[in-house]
Amino acid sequence: MISLSRPRLFQVAVPARASCAARVRRTVAAHLTLWQLSHLLDDAVLATDELFANAVRHTGVGPGDSIAIVLEHDEHELRVTLSDPSPLLPRPRTSTAAAESGRGLNIVAALADDWGTAPPDPGIPGKKVWFSLVTGETA
């Protein structure tokens, strides 16, 4: 059987500022709703928010830097990729119960079906961090 559905793609660059987090959450939610993936909305928005917060907090980006966000959806999977200018790879941490931070990647790992890192596109500094969620759709 040949699938006639086309992959969907959305890309945006957002300033690497914590004040842009709400915009990122709204953008992801709007596209998932448009793509009729509302059943993935909570997990995808929270995981994206965690990756965005990590990129802003831990990458040492400058005031003019941005974080690229790519949403890709095909008939089987939603993949969300964030690219930032830092070459430092994220590392899951073990946090104490009283710690106020340090759980972001553990949250992503718990929500996502898979996650990881990738090198940046040629000629662009930094890294990519991504996660995927199975859509539950069949071909």
C-alpha cells in the first residue's frame, strides 16, 4: 500500500531568551492542533518547553542568538528538534528531592518515545537536541 499523506514541517527561530518560552509553547500547541495531533499536545509541549529552557539556561548563548525549532510529522511520528549555538551536549543529571532544577532531560526521556542529540547542519555551530513521539496513526 502506498501512503498518499505528505510529511508536515514547521520551522521557526526564536530568540534565546526565557521570556520567549510561552511563545514556543503556544506555537507547538497551535501546530499540533492544526495537524490533528491533540492527543500528543501535553507531552510534546512539556518536552519542548524543557529542551527550550535547557538551551536558554545551559548553552551560554549571547543576546543576539536564537534557537531553531523544527516540528516534523509523518504518518507515524512527531519529531521535535531544537538547535542552539553551543557545542556542549546535554547530560541527564541525578537531582535530589529538594533540588529546584536538573530534571529537564529526565522529563523529556519519560515523556518521549525516543530522544537524542545530533550534530548541527554543515557550517552552523552548535548542536541539535530532539525527541520523538509515536503518533498512533497507521499507514
